[in-house]
Amino acid sequence: MSDERFRPGEDASSPDEPLFSEELLRRREELRRRFRDRIEATPALSDDDPIGSGPPNRHGMPRLPVGQTETAKWPVLDLGVQPEIPLERWELVVDGACRNPLKLGWEDFLRIGAVEDTSDFHCVTSWSKMDLRWKGVRVVDVLALAEVETEATHLLCHAYDRYTTNVPLEEAIKDDVLLVFEVDGQPLPREHGGPVRMITPQLYAWKGAKWIRRIELLTEDHPGFWERRGYSNTAHPWRNDRYSTGEDEFGF
């Protein structure tokens, strides 16, 4: 594409052409470099004595985190609302601390380029579903398009059911953090967040908003729905990091 900056709706390329030019690829790698040390220091990549059982998983932690039970089922948890969003009405807004705010419709979103990945899903309510095959768009690719400001430190994800959750950028831009629309070769079911949800395989699953509609870039941390209600702000499964200690920065 000839323009270095993508603005949804512009006819900068054919509908089937991926949006990522060399310039956008450069921005993605620059964003990763900026957070490299912090990414490498995250607990799921750096803990010397993680709590769990089984052989090492894809990022070196015990396969099953402490307090978790593997299940073949996929329980459904939500706030009591499962919004129905037709693809022609779905959109993703990216705004806040960025230089190129986005409003992506379905076709624009797909043009960013999808990847396939397999990862595990750890729910804070003590079950884990393993080896899910996902297809989706990397969060880091969306953020590269939005041109994250250097002052940005966190995301606040907003969902169509008004759910919110916060994620630090060093967690959000890992390669396995996706905005997924397929699981195990099928469209993501509505009850599990379809048409698009975020997944955070190295954190408890509540950090991945179902029915995602907005990613707000923040220059300081801001707690989301469950973080304001006594759940951990950081959500590290291999530290049994489920609930707030009452000593975090928010005082909850």
C-alpha cells in the first residue's frame, strides 16, 4: 500500500491484500523492541519456580497451573448477557494514547491478516481447557496500525456487554495474544464471545474480553470490571494470582 498510514475505509489496497506494508512491519517490531525487557520479565516467561504440574508448556511453564483441573468441556461464564452482533454491524475501535485511532469494520479487520495458533485457556474458576486451535489477528498488529504513543502502558478492553478489563502492554503484545474469530476450525460461538474475543493464554482468561468492541490505550493503569470487584489486577496463573491482596495500587 502506498500510504504509510491506514485509515479504515480507504481504498489503499485490494480487499484481499494484507494491510501490512514494510513500514507497518517496522512499527510492529519497534513496539516489540520497546517492551522487550518487560515482556521477558513477565512471570509466565521468567519465573524460576512456577507453581503447577506437568511437562513444560509452549512458553516454559508447567502445563497445568496450580489449583486448576483440566476439562474437555468449555463452561460458559458471562455477565448474564450474550450480545448478538451481526458481522455487518461489528466494529473494533482503537483509541486513547495512539497517533492513528482506528475504527475497523469486519473486512478491514480481516485485511490486517490472520494467524493460527494453539494455546491453553485457564479460567480463574479453576478449570483449564487445553490445546485450543485458534484463528485470529494478533493484538500487536492492530496496535502497530494505531501507532502507540510512547507514554502508553496499558490497554483497557471494552466489550459489547459493557465488560471491561485492563492488560499491561508487555502482556498484550505477546505473539499468542489474539483477537480470535475461529476455534477448532469453526466460527467462535456467540456464547464464547463471538464474533471476536481476545485471548490471553499467559494470564487467566478473564483478561481476554469476550465480544470485544474497543481497545483503549492508557498512559496509566485503570482497573476493569472484575479488578474493581476483588480480583487480581495481574492474573498470573502460575502464581495462583486470582484475587487482590488489598495491597495493590488501586487499594481494592
